Amino acid sequence: MGRSVTASLVTFAKNLRYHAKGLFSRKETPKKAFQGVTKDARKLAKSFTYDEDEEAKHRRVRKLINKGRKVYNAHGYKESEHYFRKAIHEDNRNAWAHAYLAYSLYQQGRFKDAAAYWKRAIEIDPDSEAARKAEQKLRAVERRTSETVAELEDRLE
């Protein structure tokens, strides 16, 4: 369902008007006008159609994320990475999948990779809860990194 029903209705009304004008001004034959209206009606009907494939995909992604979280909470970070990557493969626009993958990578000591996935979660949906949590974690990691660097510099002096 790419467009809203309202936008589809407005477009259909405009096209219906166009075909009626063409018919009455004899710029369009009745057959051609009917074909145009039929084509536009099919497009309109699609906007009312429930997209079961899309909903099924969202359910699969939610299941993968939930499995990954369960494994992550049991400290199975490598295995949880697998579930989160599968979720991203199914829907690469899911901010939670990216954020959770980042947590798994972070727990495995893959800090740069984790930071990249947290940034991607923020980029995908900046106003989401996933983005807010990713930003918090990124700030905490950056703060600890700068504290560690400062501590090492002090030791070297």
C-alpha cells in the first residue's frame, strides 16, 4: 500500500474528470475513455487492498527480533547476531533490528561495527525509541572512549 486511500481517490477523481472532458470534447473515443477509467479504477482498488505479504514480512521480522532478544538476554551474543542480521535481511528499514544488532556486536567487542549499526538505526527512523536508545548508547560509548584516551594520555606524560 504505497499511497494513502485519500491520495488515490483524489487522483481517480482527477482522471475521471479528464476522461469525461476528453469524451465530451470528442478528443477521446468512448472506448478509450472507458479503458482509461477502468485502468484508473483498478489502481484505486489496489489502494484499498490489504497487503498481506507486507504484514507477513513484518510478523517474520518481529519474530526474528524477539528470538534474537531472547538469545541475547541469555548471553548468546553471536547467535543473537544471526537473528538480527536475518531480520535486517527481511526488512533493512527496521530501526530496532539495527539497534539490537549493534548491541550484540558491542558485546562481542566489535565496537566500530556496533557504532555503525547504531548510527544506521538513527538514520532509518530518527524519532523512534530505537533511535533514542541508539543515541544514548553511542554517547555513552563515546564518553567512555574519550575518558579512556584521556587516562592513557595522562599515563604517558
